[in-house]
Amino acid sequence: MKHCLICTNCKKKHKPSIFLLRCDDCNSVVKVEYKDFPQDKNSMMDSLLSSNSTSLGDGDTPIIPLNNLGEKLAHKFLYAKLEFLSPTGSFKDRGANVLMNVAKNFGVNEFVEDSSGNAGASLAAYASFMNINANIFVPHKTPDAKKEQIRVYGAKLFPIEGSRNDTTISAMSYSEGNDILYLSHNLSPYFSEGMKNVTYEIIQEGFLFDHVILPVGNGSLLLGMYSAYEALYKQGKITNIPKFHAIQASSVSPIYNYFHGIDWDISQVLPTLASGIAVSNPPRIFEISDTIRKSKGTVMTVEEKDMIYWKKYMSENEGLFIEVTCSAALAGLNKLLKEKKIEPNEKVLIPLTGTGLKESK
Ligand SMILES: [Zn+2]
């Protein structure tokens, strides 16, 4: 057995399984633990699967300098990783790749999933080419283009009235009522494994970053990227782990408040255009907070008007058409620079997580 699932709370080890979303002793979320931590993408897939993996061609996204932005913010070393060039237009394809390959390996032929849109589209695409039936639940306010994209791949779409949390509740109840596997990408330990590949690619290309700034809702990208950095650092393969800064919309900010020790509850949620990070109850909040602390990074919130501003700025000045969720990281970068949390000679990476094309009305 090349990997197992370990409880993030009581540390109980469980056998690999696509069906286990929580520890059977304490009900906490679980994560993947490897016998030997993989050194690259291929060895990771070998450790997770007993058969060969298949892919839609996600990953290996370009890293480019943001020169005009650098000039505007008076900081030379700003880089973007163009995750929105993934097959379905978002970084979620990396997670969908691993999750769907593991599901196929376990003989899954149908599942239920809930998403704010992008993850649902990714899973629908992977399910389509792996001949698996997908039932995708999304909030009814999800942009039409994302809903249409999920339908295009042949998935059954369920738009749900109410909040993002109501969507999760509906998906779970449909799964129970119809005896179909609930394959939550937020709870499954396999989804964020795909995000480790972002770190493998950065290191293989020889990039050394001091800061990574990213929008955080459920934290899969942050958790996946950091764990690969940490493991490679412990093995002596790299000499530095970047500081990870999580950016949330001020309208939905559970991680910000938990990290800074401020009371917060779901009744404080306000509407936000950053639907990809509008997660009021992230299941991995403790793990996310610990990870940011270990990396010596921070959590910030940004306002709606700033996200809209930076989305427009990136299109008009860098030729990069990104979604509002993604522009939260740019608004966060601006704040981090103003607060002098980034030194003048430090290199900054911003993964541009999702395309703006799917947000157009
Ligand atoms: Zn446990």
C-alpha cells in the first residue's frame, strides 16, 4: 500500500478509499499520507492508483511576469501562473483529474457533487470522458455560462435556491435518498492532491518564490501546494518555502476571522461576486489556518469594488481575462505591498485560478 488516509484530528490511519470522507472514529476530515512522499506528478499517481491514469491535459500551465502590474505597484518581481488555461478554464481540473481517476479505480459509475460552478464543470468534464454519471448541484445564482458548461458535458444539473450551504445540504440529501455516492470535492482527501502538481511544476521549471498569494474558499490549492513544498523541503530538495497568503472576500470571511481570533458566524455572510470563495463553512478551516501559520503568511479580506477594479485592470493592462474570485488575489497583493509585508527584492507568485469568460452574462 503506497498511501493511506490519515485523520487530521486524531491521526487514525485508514485504508485508501474513495468512499471515506471523514474519520470513522472522530468524524474529522482526512488527508492522504504517502509511504514515500512522491517527487513528481507521475510518482504521485503511481502511489494513488493501481491502474494507469488518464487526463484531459490539465497542468503545465505557463508562468509569466506581470510587468505592467509591477510598474503600477512599484514591485519588480510579480509572476502569474495561468491556471485559467486549464481544459475547463479553472485550476479545479487538477483536482478533478486525481479525484476522478481514483473514483474510476474504485469502480465508481455515478456520483453526486456540489460546487459553486468551476469544480462542478471540471468533474463533469472528467466524468464525461471516463464514462461516469455526474449529478452536479450548484447555487441557482451561479453564472449561466458555468451552468451551461456543466450541462454541455452531459452531467445532470441541479440549480438550488438559497445559499452555497443550502446547495451542499441538497446534494447530500439527494445522495442519501437515491443511494448514489456523495463525492464532495471539498471533503474528499483526493481532490487537493492534484494541486501538488502546481508546486512540482514551479520547482521543475526552476522558479523560487518568496510569496504565494491566492484566493481561498475551501483551500484545496493552498493545502496541496504547501504540502508539496513542505515535503520537498524536509527531503532537502529545496531550501525555501514561500509564505502563503490567503485572500477572502470581506462578505464571506470565516478563515480570516478564525485565523485572527475574531468571532464570526454564518449569519454575517453577505452577497459577493467572488462566488468561487463564497464558502461560509469550510470543512478544512483548521488545516488551512495551521498551514498559513506554518508558512509565516497571513489572511486578508478585500472589498467587492477592489476585486472588480483588479479584474478590469488585468484585462486592460496585462491581457489576462480572469474571474472576480481570482482578482481577489490581486487586491490582496496591493494590500500586502501597502502594508510592507513583501520586501522589495522578493518574488511573488499569483496563480490566476479561473477564466473571466464563464462569468460573462
Ligand atoms: Zn479522527
